[in-house]
Amino acid sequence: MILRKLHSTVCIVGAGPAGAATSIFLSKLGIEHIIVDAATFPRDKVCGDGIDIKAVRMLNHIDPSIIPNELLQSDKYTPSFGFRFIGPNGKNNDFIYTPKAGEETRVPFFVSKRIHFDDFLIKKIDLKTADFRQATKVKTISKEGDTWKLIATDTDGELEITCKLLVGADGDHSTVLRYLGDRKINRLHYFSSIRQYWKGVEGMHEKNLLEIHFTNDLPMSYFWIFPLANGEANVGFGMTSELAKKHKVNVREAFRNIIANDSAIAHRFKNAEPIDEIQGWGIPAASLKRKVVGDGWLLVGDAASMVCPTTGEGIGTGMMTGYIAAKFIEKGIKENNFSEANLSSYTREVFKRIEPEIGKYNFSLKYPFVLNFIANHLIKDNFISQSLMKKEFARWITTCYDKEVIVDVR
Ligand SMILES: Cc1cc2nc3c(=O)[nH]c(=O)nc-3n(C[C@H](O)[C@H](O)[C@H](O)COP(=O)(O)OP(=O)(O)OC[C@H]3O[C@@H](n4cnc5c(N)ncnc54)[C@H](O)[C@@H]3O)c2cc1C
């Protein structure tokens, strides 16, 4: 059998939010490329399904009409107007963004099952410039001179893909990372986490608040309830893996225990029922500071370990790395130079946007119970916390609806 061959200057492995965003932004720059994904979409991805402010910002960069004309017109995207923090002391505090008159399309967050969101995103891939292949799994990667050779399998057998610049967008279990020899897990910067869909959880807020619950006896962890359409909710729990190991916490048991026994939570699940099995997946936090660029390669999203360590959000940071990567790929093509030296500022540009959260996370790693102390204070419903959050909301909305992300490729 003759091996089928494909070639392009750029090949992206993975079409989750990070890979799809890289492709979409490359197309906007007129750059032809190949993008492959092992899955056939729509496909699920274990997640809290919270579309955070960075993801909203990236959607606005793709096309400002997406939010008013698509997301807000479909019940697959639940607009959320704020947070409910439930403290280790069991007290609630709701922080709600109130849009100004005429500003109703400026929603800060959405919740959308990944089976819908990721499928929505891959449909934005521009097939005029992108050769997009689903059900195409990269099996082996090798390099001859400055050319990458990928062997993938699809429904017709084996496929050889060659390229000069390889983009690893293949998530937490990345094959690209394994080839680069860097897939080791550091439990201090990795969260064990689970998700389960439920129906009938009571006491959800009419503004679809994202509920985050901190518990006293489980340091560096949180339990969430994120509202979905039709009375459904994404319910989950995540904890820093190192502390789960140290305190002998089984995250599935901890999750079940909160639902059954936690005084702030259990009564809300009395008449609720799960609608699928508990699903687990890891969360690679940006505080690891993985090497994200080398000679002829770039990593984006979870493959780059790019999840915000304080919130567990990786959709927006993944899409943002895709946006930034596209600018560096454009530079590499213009200068016909994909060397690490030429692309090295990619590291600065991706980390500078998440550095403050890395600082906070590393501080709380040293003093894990400080997080709960802060959380208890956040829960206090008073003038100071409400006015601080009001200012934050205003800043977030301006940033994600009005401000372009400026990338310095020098
Ligand atoms: C329980 C849990 C809750 C979370 N909650 C949130 C949340 O509420 N909000 C948020 O923003 N983030 C959340 N995250 C993080 C978020 O899910 C990830 O950060 C995000 O999916 C990263 O996107 P990605 O495109 O990098 O990777 P992925 O979404 O994992 O996509 C990788 C893609 O690569 C493909 N692939 C893998 N291997 C190959 C191969 N060999 N060949 C070809 N294709 C391949 C896969 O099929 C997949 O489509 C959560 C994570 C977990 C586990």
C-alpha cells in the first residue's frame, strides 16, 4: 500500500479550544496549515464547562457578532452574570454583574457543555486555508533535519504528514509532549478533578451564578456547581494532586461526601439526580512553567500546561495561547526562521498574562490554609467586597469586549 502523504509548513495536532483557536487565527493571517484531531466532533471533554472571561475575549477576537448573534440565541450557552462563593464557614456571598442599560449583550461568562462548545469552535475553522482532518490520530513523531514527520492513522489507514513548524495542541495527554520527552507530571502543579452532570439541583440563582464552594478540611480544593439549560448543572471537584496525596483524599469520595453531607450543599441535592457517571481528568496548571517553545515547535493550551492555577480555567488561556502562537508563526514564516531563538519571546508573551495568578497560587502552596482564610473573607457580604467586585466586573467587561490583545513578537 502506498503511504498517503501530506505536507504543509505548519501542522497543529489537536483541535480542542487551543488548537482550533490557533487554526482560526492563522487563517485570519492568511496562513495555510494542516490541523488534525484524533476525535470525530462533536466529542465530549471532561470539564466544568465554564466559558471564562478570557474565552469570551477570544470569541470577540474571532468575531464580535458571535456572542449576540450565536451564543445568546442558543440554549446551549447559559449566560452567567457572576459568582456565588460558599465559604468553608458555610456562608454564601453572591457577586452579580449588572449590565448598564443597553449593554445586555455584554455577558461576562457562559456555561456550555464542551460537546457543544468545542463543536461550535471547530465549525469556525476556515477550510479555505486549513486542511482539517478529524478521526486522525498522530501515533509517532520524528524529525529529519528541520522537517517533522508525523505518522497518523485515520479511517483509511496510515498517513504521513510533514511540516516545518509543529504545534502541540493535543491536551493534557499530549503525544507531542511525550515525543519532546517532557510529559512528566509534577503533582504540585496538577489538579485531580472530576465532573458529573446533575438534574434538579435546587437553589440555583436566576442570574446563573457560577457557584464555588471551599471546604475547611480539604485545603487547595474547590467544589463547583455551574448552571446549564433545562435544570441541569455541571457539578465537580478539584484538588491539588500533591495535597490530595498528602492528606489521603480520594477525590471521588470527597465529591460524593460533599453532596451527601456538607451542611452548605447537601440539602440542595435532596431532590436532584445524576445524569451520567463521574468522569475524571487532570488539570495541568501554568505554575509548572513548562518549556513552551523549541526549534520548530510551539505548545498551546493544556499541552503547554496553561491552565490558570487559581481558577482551574483553561479554555480561555488555551485559546489565548493559540492567538499568541499564530502571531509568532506569522513571524517565523515571514523570516523563514522557526528556530527557538527566533520564537523565544512566545514564552514571555504567554506567561506575562498569567503571572499574577501563578504568584498567588505559589503563595497558597506554601500556606495552604491561607486560601481558606481569604475565602472566608471573600464570603463576607459587605460594602467593601461588593464594591471591589463591582469594579472588577467593569474592568473585565471592558477588557474582554473592547480591548485587543497586543502581542509583541520581538
Ligand atoms: C474536571 C475539569 C474541570 C474543568 N473546568 C474548567 C472550566 O470550567 N473552565 C475552563 O476554562 N477550563 C476548565 N478545565 C480545563 C479545560 O478543560 C482545559 O484547559 C481545556 O480543555 C484545554 O483545551 P486544549 O485545547 O488545550 O485541550 P483539549 O480540550 O484536551 O483538546 C485536545 C485535543 O487534542 C486531541 N488529541 C489528543 N491526542 C491526539 C493525537 N495523538 N492526535 C490527534 N489529536 C489528538 C484530542 O482529541 C482533543 O480534541 C477543566 C478541566 C477539568 C479536567
